[in-house]
Amino acid sequence: GQQVMQIPQYQHVQEGEDFTTYCNSSTTLSNIQWYKQRPGGHPVFLIQLVKSGEVKKQKRLTFQFGEAKKNSSLHITATQTTDVGTYFCAGLGKTGKLIFGQGTTLQVKP
Amino acid sequence: DGGITQSPKYLFRKEGQNVTLSCEQNLNHDAMYWYRQDPGQGLRLIYYSQIVNDFQKGDIAEGYSVSREKKESFPLTVTSAQKNPTAFYLCASSLSGNWHQPQHFGDGTRLSIL
């Protein structure tokens, strides 16, 4: 069946370093959504990408959707301790439902 | 404040027992969802309802049941047929049943086996 793979599973960075998580699908996606889940919390919607090659920015966060609409990335510039959490991508594919990736858990050392 | 309320926050189940997790939303959203979250596996869809009085199975519906008699409520029953129920359960809603809509999540219920 359709899968959405996310890497890495864990990432530890020093505060101020950059961070990137990647999301890859076995099939073409109609859109991709990104969510953030703080420790002990619930996922919160961050952004949605729909167009091939689309790039969107939210302050220090940059989201990209690949040209083939099979992959996406989230890049955080100069991480802060408030960035700690698990970042999930979720793609809408042939199943007609959102498929969530496994998530990337980010730890930031002050 | 508008939002999604899940209760209880923690729940313990005995062997052979059915338990029901509550999910209520006051966002006037048409669609509601139930997900199961296990460590390292992300969120897996159990059931979803795109409109009141209708619901569909997700990817892991076996051992679970739902009802959608009211727009604001979407309770999930974990039956004794679910052999590995220990997990974090998340309820979500969206404005419509269009899967392009962002989903809003509750705070979750953590279910454990006694």
C-alpha cells in the first residue's frame, strides 16, 4: 500500500544549528501537510503544500514540495529550544486519505 | 474557546472489557477522525466520519467501533477484540470531509492494559 516515509527518526542538534527532516512517498501526492507535536502535546497543523516545486516560509521554517510531488522537506534555520518536538508530514495520495509519516523527533541542546 | 475535548486523559482497561473514549468538538466541523499513535509509527487512522450519521473504516479499524449521532461528538469504543490496545489515541476534526482541510487535534487519551 501507499507509504509515507520520514527521515531521520531522531535528530539532536545544538541550539543555533540548522535542522532538516525529509518526507518521501512511494506515489504522487495531491498535497502534503506538516504538523508539529510538542512533548506531551497533540499535533498542531503548520502548513500545507499543493503545487509542484512549491516553497513556503514561516519565519525560520522553510517547507518544500518536490517537483514530482513525491517528496517534501522541512528546514529550520538556527534552531531554538522552542523548536523541540516531533514533526510529522502527512500526504494525500491515491488512497484518498491522509497518510502520516513516522515523524522526526527534534531535540535541541541549549 | 473553540476546540476539541477528549476524555479521559488516562484510561485503564481490564482483559475482556470494552472501553469508550470520548471526543467532543465545538468548532462546528463536519468531519471527525480517530487516530492511534504508537512510538515510532506516526499516526494511523482508525475511523473517520465526514458527516453526521456516517462513518468509514480507516486503516486499522479491527477491534474498534464508533458512532456519529451528533455533529459535535464522535466516541470511540475499544472492544475486547482489540488485542493490543495500549496506545495514545488522538481525535481530530476538520471543517469539511475534504482531505485537503487541516486537521485540529484534541489532547489525546492514553489507554493502558491492567
